[in-house]
Amino acid sequence: MLNTWQYTKGYVRIEAKGFNTERFLNMAAFHGIYLWDVQRTPSGIQMNVSIQGFKLLKNCARKTKCRTKIIRKHGVPFIMHRYRKRKILGLGMIFFIAGLITLSSFVWYIDIEGHETLPVETITAFLASEGLHLGALKFRLDDQALQQSLLNGFQEVSWADVHTRGTRTTVLISEAIPQQDIIDRQTPSHVVAAADGLITSIVTASGAPLVRQNDVVRQGEILVSGLLELVSEMDGSVRQVHVHSYAEIWARRYHPIEFSVPLNYAEKIYTGETIQRHAIQLLFAGERRFNLPSMGRIPFESYDKITTHHQLGVDGDYPLPFVHVITHYSEFTWAQRTRTHDEARALAERMITNRILREFDFAIDIIDRRTTFEETADSLRVSTLITTHERIDRQVEIPVY
């Protein structure tokens, strides 16, 4: 802080020469002249002194017969004097500083942490409806009110904290443990088949089963009925009763997969030639982007493009509404390649495995996978039959009039 204050007032570094330099320092201290960074040199003594102190040193130098010389000048007064004739530059600096001060009154970065199941887009939209968005005035935001709004607006949120520092607002949330699904045992319902399959086991807790083991069922077929017929022991009359049917039904299902792997294909070969293009994106102008001067159009015929964004700012708590956009272009050429049937088989096996991981749920048991290959002149035809063991029961409400 002292160095900043001295720089604002302005100071000079001087050198004192003579036979009484020690007496010169003692006299300056006696008159209350502040000196700092005093260093002895082969020709004398160098020190820093303020502008006002340098004027007072003239009397000390005359009495001690020392010679003083200014080596360097530091501080705002000297900078202002140097550019005193450049009024436009001075006005530009003033407007620049005023612009930074004005921009620091807004929120330019919102950091949301702690969410797991809630999408960040949902939280961002909710905060925007409550007044927290990019470009929001800080003095209009109430962190405590935003915290309470998050707790009231989302049942999944058990704790929330919102705090603004500089131009950055950090939103911390903690999600509650998901509530267990409550099984409705009162609403009348049927158990139907969620998909086609071969019944392997059926365990009925309530309702009237209509299928047995080894039966083939179709999607939507009623497996366990929630409509029971009760015969009275007194008069033999039949009365229909609606119940909530429940059953655990497992079935064997078959999933055919067919595709072809071509033997001739095109492969990307990167040449190593890359170029960059730079742009500035303004958050307060509807994310408008201004391209910086570049070297013309992209000279590549085929290329991959990767774009990165870096928000500019002063320190970590003062991001500004300016985003530096860097676009990388990497040139490549297409080369024709030919794979053997063995390489096509290995690629097909990897494709089947990736498709199983992508399309089948972890709760499904895969009990068999049979693959056949048919070699042709230009491709490898692949036929796979995947056998799974999975639950196919699904409850459907019975409309009661």
C-alpha cells in the first residue's frame, strides 16, 4: 500500500555524491524527509525520495556540499506530464477505467456446482426467472432470497448457497436422497407384456394369471388379469371384483442385429498443418462475435475445426463480459484403404459389443450371442442374434365406470 501511495504521488531516484554523504542523510532525517531503498554505490549513495522531499533536499545538499542527480522518475505525475499533449489518449484511459468500474457492477459469470441429477439448463432457467442471469445488476440481487427460491422451487434440493464476489456468482446446491417409489396397491390394474418374449418364470402376488411358463406372448397382451369372478357359496351367483394385480414375470427375448462392414473405406490422414482464428464474443450484446484481423480465408480444402472459449477477466473473481474465442483448423486428406476379412471380423465384433453397451440396460441379462459372417467381394455381412433374459411385466390401470 505504501508503494502504491508513493507511485500515485510520484517519486524520483537520486544519487548523492560528495565527502559528507553520511551527514547529508542525517540532515535529511533530522528535517523529516522520508528516504527509502538507500544503497551505497562506488561513486556515492542512491535513494528514493518524493517530489516534495527532493525539493527540501536542496538545502541539505548545499550545507553538506553534496551534489544530487536524478537517475529515474517514477509515478503518475510524470506519466501525466509526459502525455499532457495527448488529450485523446488521456480521455481514452479515463473512459476505459470508467468502463471497467461500470462493468464490475454486473454479474458476468455464474458457476453452478453440486448438481447431479438436475440438469444445469433447468437450474439456469430457474435462476434467470428469479433475476440472476448474465448481465444482472449486483445491487438488485438478494443472495438469501435466491437460496430460499431454490429450496422452494426444487424438491430435489436439500441445501443451497448463493454468494456473489466481484462479477462472479457461485451457486452451490446439495441434492436430497431420491424418495422411494410408493407402490399403489389400491388402483385396479392388469399386468401386461411390455415386449414380446418367451415366458421363463411367473410369480403372481395378486390377480388371475392368464399365461404359464414357456408361453409365447406379444407386447400389450394381458398376462395377469385384475378382473376376478367370485362365485357365491349361498346362491351360486357370480360377482366381478377389480383388484390391483401384481406379478414378477421374466421372459427370454431375441434381438437380431444385421449390418455390413465394407472392405474399402476412406481414412483421414492429418498433414500436421494447422491455423488459428481469433474472435471476441460480447456477452452483453447477445453473444455477438467480432472476428479479429486474420490472414484471410481458410486455405485448407478438408479440415477439422475445434473451438475453445476463454472468458477474459481481472483476477478470478472479476470475469469480464468478453470471451476470447479461438478456433483451431487442422488439415487432413482422405486416403483410400482396404481391410482384410479378418480385420473386418474384428471390427464387427467391436461394433456389436459397443452396440450392446449402448442399447441394453444393465438390469438385462445377456445369456447368448451368436454371430454369423458372410464374405462377399466388397464387404462382410454380419448377422447377430442376441438372447436376453429380462422382466417384461408392466401394470396398466383398469378403467372402472
